Amino acid sequence: MEKENNIHTHTVQHCHIENDEQFAGLTVNVGVKQPPSVNPYMKPRVRRTMPAVGEIVEGILRGDVTMLSRAVTLVESVSPQHQSLAQEVIEKCLPYSGNSRRIGITGVPGAGKSTSIDSFGLHVLKQGGKLAVLAIDPSSERTKGSILGDKTRMERLAVHPSAFIRPSPSAGSLGGVARKTRETIVLCEAAGYNNIFVETVGVGQSETAVHSMVDFFLLIQLAGTGDELQGIKRGIMEMADGIVINKADGDNVDRARLAQAQFRSALHLFPPTQSGWIPEVLCYSGYYDLGIGEVWDMIDRYFEFSKSNGYFDTKRQQQARYWMYETIDEQLRRNFYNNPEVERMLREKEARVLSNLQSSFTAARDVLDCYYAAGKGSV
Ligand code: GDP
């Protein structure tokens, strides 16, 4: 030990000037040799190369979840290169799509959407087949993986081998987010998912978008809070093919029954639906798995009804047309606003309009004229 100490002192003395005798009272210990900041044993990371379109499509048709996820990531990507790949994949999957029940589920936060989707999902999967749960939520805060579509909120489905849960595409314009979800539906159907749930928060415009991509629209309500308190607008109720009152359990059952009666009478005041279907109002408990079968029987009845009177196909055609025009609108808008000439001129014109130097209408006309004249109106 003593020998070791001697060696140590000796080395220290050589390394540090402060250990010289002239600085009596000072000693500096040698530090430990630092390891390199980069791990020398680390294997270089191999970047996954993007598989060819044919390979992705084949994988999807085989029901390969990894390939499906990668295709959805392409759909959600903002890179033009990924976008064109995504479009090729979608185009090739289209002939294999359409064979599913698309169900939209909405309700204010706290209504019990995730809990209910978990229960409804398990009920559906007991009958066989596969289920994809998608979401539309254009607000950026909520899409960072913690709210809609979050797997931890659908505990049983998250571990079910036949369920595919995908959160909302991240923020963007509502039209953009919704279009991506619609394209994802096509991919999921091609991968054999014959039940598609699309979840959305019942507080804004997103219901209209969901309504335009699903066959059946389910509105989850709660008892005991006034309609206006729930932030549910009349328009959303009008869109619903079924209204279900959740949390009909414990001492809440009576209140739920009362709400059921109120909703039933409120629905009488609405104009008849395009499909001829009379929306039903039911009570259930997503948490305690009560009345789930009844809700599902209603949905089964709707599909039978709308398929037998031809409305099912009519609605899908209307939706296909709607999405074509939506996509055109979106691309035109993006092309216009991303044009550097337009961007510059908009700033200038806006300032003029705000200082009352020009009217809004002539300013708009000038910008549009400039856009057309520049011949950059190509999409
Ligand atoms: P979401 O925001 O609409 O997705 O609602 P959640 O599914 O996260 O549910 C919100 C809260 O309501 C959670 O604390 C759930 O446990 C509770 N909840 C959901 N369904 C029921 C139900 O059927 N009965 C009762 N008593 N509570 C429920």
C-alpha cells in the first residue's frame, strides 16, 4: 500500500506544477482518464431504406402490420417524395379497399370515447375479423401522442393481435389531416381490416370531416349535463345515426334514462334523414361493459337497412366525390399561398388594406391577377 502511495505521489508530482515543493500545502490529485465521448464498440446504425412500392403493397395485402405502418407514415409525411410514393401505394391498394364497416365515433373530451372504443372493439373482434382505430384531431397539442388514439387509453385493444391503433396524423389543416385519415382507411382495408373506427372530439369542425368518410356516425353523450354544456352543436346531432348515452351505471342509470327520453324527443324535431333511417338513442356503460351488445345490434341494423335501400353505396359515392373536390381545393390553396410572389404581394396588400389605401376586393383581385399572370398556377 505504501509502495502504491509512493508511486502515486511520484506521478502527481510530475504532472502538476502545484505539487512542486515551492507551493507548500498544495497537492493536486491525478484525474481519472476519461473515456471517449463516442462509444467505440457501438455498431454503426444501419439506416432502413425505403422498400419499393411493390414490396409495400404486397406487405399490406399480406396483412403485414409493419408494412402497413410504414405506408401510413408515408401518407402522413410532408415530404413531396414520400407523398408521391404514398399516392402510388394508395392507388394500388384501392382495388382491395372498400370492404369494411367505417364507423365514426365522436363525443366531447371525457364522454368516454377511448373507454367505449375499447369495449366496442373487443365486442366486434369477438365476432372475428380485424379492427383499425384511427383518429382525426387537427389541434397540435393533442396529437403529440398523448390524447387521441393513445394506446394506453385502449388497454385491451392495444394488446389485441387483430387491432391496429393509429393516432391522428399530426397537426395541419383540418382538411389535410382528414384526407390523410381517409387515405389510411384505404390502406387498412387493403390490409384486411374489416372494421374501421374513426375517433374525433365532438367540439369542432372535425365531425363534418369524419362524417364524410364513415358509413355510420355514433355520437356519445352523457346524462345530467345540458346539451349546450356538452358543447355539442345541433348540427352534430343531426349528423348522428345513433346517439348513445354513456356511463349508464351505478346511481347514474336513472339520469341516463331521462337523458335518453330527452334526446329521443329532441330528435323528433329534426328533419328526416337522407337515408330514411331513424336515429336511435340507447344507454350503455363503456367502463362496465353494459349494453354494448345492444349498441352493436343497432349498428348492425343500420348496415342492413342502408345496404338494402341502396343508401350505403350512394353515400360512399358522394364521399368519393367530396374528397376529390376537397383535395383539389387543398392543393390549389397550398399552391397559391406557397408561391413566393404571392407571399410577398400579400404582405404588401394587407398593409395597404389595413391603412385604408385600398379596398379588400381590389387587393384580392390584384394578388390573384399577379398569380395567374405569373403562370405559376400549375399544381
Ligand atoms: P374520452 O376523453 O372521451 O376518450 O374519455 P375517456 O374514455 O378517457 O373517459 C373519461 C373518464 O370517464 C375516465 O375516467 C373513464 O374511466 C370514465 N368513464 C368512461 N366510461 C365510463 C362509464 O361507462 N362509466 C363510468 N362510470 N365512467 C366511465
